[in-house]
Amino acid sequence: MMKKVKEILSTYDYEIDFYIREDKVVFLKGEVNKWQEVVDIGHKVAAVKGVRNIVNDITSKDITVKTEDNKKQIQEALKGNVTECDVLIIGGGVSGCAIAHAFGKYDLKTIVVEKNSDIGTEATKANNGNIHPGLLAKYGTLKAKLNLKGNKMYTDWAKDLDFELQRPGSLVVFYEEKHKKQFDAMRLLKRTGLGYFIKPAKQMMRTPGLKWLTAKEVKEMEPNIKGEPLGGFWMTTMGIVEPFEVVYALSENAIDNGVEFKMNTKVLAIQTEGNIHRVITNSGIYKTKTIINAAGVYADKIAEMVNDKFYTIHARRGAIAILDKSRKGFINRPTGVVKSGGNKNSKGGGASLTPEGNFLWGPTAKEVYDREDKSVEAADMEYILALGQSVTDEVKKNEIIQFFAGIRAADYREDFIIEKSRTVNGFIHVAGIQSPGLAAAPAIAEMVEKIYKKDHKLKVKENYIKTRKRTPIFRELSHEVQDKLIQQNPKYGRIICRCEMITEGEILDAIHAPIPATSLDAVKRRSRAGMGRCQSGFCGPKVLEIIARELEIPLTEVTLKGKDTEILERENR
Ligand SMILES: Cc1cc2nc3c(=O)[nH]c(=O)nc-3n(C[C@H](O)[C@H](O)[C@H](O)COP(=O)(O)OP(=O)(O)OC[C@H]3O[C@@H](n4cnc5c(N)ncnc54)[C@H](O)[C@@H]3O)c2cc1C
């Protein structure tokens, strides 16, 4: 292993130091010219046989390293109140919320701490909402295993937790003869069972619901796709969800079962003595025997706080365009086109859709140093446009209503890291949860539950509540039910968002939800007010007034997405 790592580093014209720890973790240090080189070196070393993972402390000249000195903040925080709990989950993304939902079953005091003002506001809100079938995850990885399992588990999740899951499957189409031959070969491997003996085909053999389509069948299924494809491949188990609906559903059920969620609570440091951790946050101290680290792109920083950093997260930004619903039904399932080459770190992308019927074009995949860099560059836009228009060129650029970007929390082995710390008692890593983290979430939570169960005797709560019911979605109800609802609460009779037909009653439901929506964006995600073509242009000021009124705060204190994002500077009349 030593020889191989040396060999890799010798191909670069830089002084890079490394050492290999007993547990086969490789530590890298040095300086190179470009950030992409840092990432490339990391990947190459992590791929060496036997390497457990790598801590990549190489810097590059094209970036300014940000160091956060929070000593003063920690000193202040140490004076905070102490709350005790059995399990503390760090991070309220889909991983943290899924784990909270699973732990809600047991007689435990479980708390989730989330640094932002709402749950699901990082990678979890910025994805394609695809419940991937599992075919494209690399065979033998944890990602691949949990993707296959998680995909299946979504059916029960959606039923029990009352969120929308559609399973239109996803379609891949091809236009070139060489691709047709490849797909024919895959079909043969699947049909004969020979694929079980060929490594690149092994994941396909384990993925259910694969169907090979003729050119005619493709056109019948999707008459609006571009040109004359030679055939297609339908992964029938692919699902689509609205990811934030999933986290609200999970958290609300967890809260019904006694789990507490603490928003605006950022973990700054962890002090560990024997079996007890004191987790220091900007709003108090949490004393706990078990920490579950589901901090997304900051999971390695949290691991460092307990001296168990054996991986480095590198940020891979993905940008997506959302189109309005006027094209609903134009394409009926996530669809991509087989191209030669492609990006090995992305699932390819193309034209996806939300359960509501908005198209999602993208995503891109770009390595960025800054974990907060959610910008969308002109090059991203061009790439996204080309992706969408490779599926259909009838849909035009001006149908895009918004671009957004999220950060994939990748480690250098490009796999999930879900394990109990080998050196610290009561610490579970849930890191490297990049795509398909949303699809795998139920299986991730189940795995964490099993790890915890091995060391603890657990009792299911006597009054455990298995199901959750969502608040009314006015536009989906029959006129009779709408009438009844308005009679009970006239606020359901006042439309605030005209594009999406969202009533004041639904906005109030969002603001007074178990995890209250306290910002414009949080109300938008929960109720859809502002998600339409005008993107809040019309309803934004009204929603702002409703938030101020309900929270009893001045208009100038209402934010777009939490602290430091106030919308109005002053009131002028
Ligand atoms: C562009 C893009 C497209 C994608 N498409 C798909 C897809 O279609 N299907 C799919 O399965 N997956 C997809 N993914 C991946 C998926 O979004 C992620 O795997 C998943 O959301 C990860 O969830 P998480 O909870 O682990 O992380 P996150 O959602 O990032 O949550 C981590 C949470 O931890 C909090 N946190 C961090 N540090 C601290 C701290 N110090 N104290 C307190 N809280 C803290 C953060 O604020 C955050 O809320 C995509 C990702 C991207 C970026």
C-alpha cells in the first residue's frame, strides 16, 4: 500500500507528505496549484487496495482556506443550560430525520440539533427527488446495497407517513447503434443469468423491474421525446418525491413520538469524558451517551471534534433548473439520453420531474472547495439546458422559473460511511451521504438503528404512533370537501398564491406546524406558496405579512431563510 501511494504521489510535481496509520487511513498534506488536483489525488489514493479512507489536508493555491475561530463563541456557549438525552442526532437533513423517525419508536429521549432555522435545508432540499432504482450505484458499495433496500422501503414510508410517492419509473433512451448493442448485451446477461458472474453486470442482476423497450414502445410511452430513438430501457421502480415533504413527514411522526427538534442549534465543540459527551452548541449544552453524526457536508468536522476524523468530505456542487407546471404530462417520467463519455460522479441526469409535474433539468457535478458555494454559473446553466434539450427540444429556455444548487457530501472512497466509531464510545458516523442518500434514507436509518441496538436493550414505546397524516392540500380536494373546510375555517377560502392556488389556511398550517415555518422559504416549501411561475412576486408580500402577524414580530424581522436574511430594511408607511 505504501509503495502504491508513493507511486501515485510521484506522478505529481509537488511535495506531498503522507503517512499511513495502523488502521489503513492515509493522511495527506501539501500544496498544489488547483483544487481539482487536490480532489484527483484524494480519489487516486483512496482507490488503492486496502486503504480504509483518507484525510486529505492538501491545499491549493487557487483557494483561500477559511478558518473559523470560534473559541470565543465556545467560551460563551459553555455557560449555557445543560439538557440531558439518550441520543443526540446532529443534522436535520433526510438522514437525521429518518434516524429520528426510527428512534422515535423506542423509550429513549432523542433530540435532533440543526444549525439552520428549518429542517432539510441543505442537500436534502436541493436534489432531484429521485428514489433511484439502484442500478447505477457501484456494485459492492454500501451505497448500492442501501439504495436497493431504501427504494423498496419507500412504499411503506409513503403509506404510513402520508407523503406523495409516485413510481413512474425512469427511462433511458438511445439513438446510436453502438448503444443499442450494449443494451441488447445487458438484456442477454440478465435473461441468461450470466451477469451474476460479470462484475460490471452484478448490480443490474440485483436491480428489480428492468424492462427493455423497442423504439415503438418508447415512442408510445413518451411521444414528445426528441427524434427517433432506437430503443429504451425502463427502470420501473424509480420513484419521485418532493424531498422536503419527506422530511416534514418523518419529523412530524418523530415529534408525535416524543423526539425533540432544536432549530438554530449549531454544534461548536464536543467534550468527551468516559462514556459521556457534552455537546456544546450556540444554544446550550447537550449531555448524552450517544451522538449520531448526520451533519452532511460537515460530518468530518464533527468527527474531528471527537478526535475520530478518518475521512474528508469534499463538496461536489450540483445545479438544477426547475420549470413551471404548464408542461405537466409532456414527459411522464424522468428521462435521460445515453451519451458517450459522461460524468462518472453524476447519475447522468436529463429531464426529471416533481410529483406536482414541474420539470427538473440537471444536475451538474462540479468539485468546489467552499462547502457553502451554492452558486449557479453560466456554464452550469448551459450544461443544464443541453441536458434538458437532449430529451426534448420543444421545451424552451424561458420555461425555466428558477435555478438552484446543492452540495453533495462526498468522501474520497465515494461511498457512505455508516459505522460505530472504533475509538470513541457512543458515536455513530453517518457520513459521505451523497446521492443516492435520499433514496437510501429508510435503509440508512434502519442500519443506524441496528448498530445502536447491538449495544443497547431497547423497548418499543407502549403508545408508539406509527402513522402521520398531513394537513389538507386545498387544491386537491373535491368542491364538497373544500366547502366544508371553508365553513370550519374561512381562511381556507382566501387564496394567497394564485399560481399554485394556495390558501391562507394552508399557510397558517405551515407557520403553526410542529416545526414551525418561520421564514418565507420555509412557508414556500411546506405550502407551495411562491413556487409557481411568479416565484413569490405576487404572494410574497402577503405571506410576509401573515408570518409577521402570526409570529407577532415586526415585518422587518421576517426573513427569507433564517438569521441574517431579513427582507425589508424598514417600514415606510
Ligand atoms: C444536486 C443534487 C441532486 C441530488 N439528487 C438526488 C436524487 O435525485 N436522489 C437521491 O437519492 N439523492 C440525491 N442527492 C443526494 C441527496 O440530496 C443527499 O444524499 C441527502 O439529501 C443527504 O442528506 P443528509 O441528511 O445526509 O445531509 P443534509 O441534507 O446536508 O443534512 C445535514 C444537516 O446537518 C446540519 N448540520 C451541519 N453541521 C451542523 C452543525 N455543526 N450543527 C448542527 N447541524 C449541522 C446541516 O445544516 C444540514 O441540515 C442529490 C444531491 C444533490 C446536491
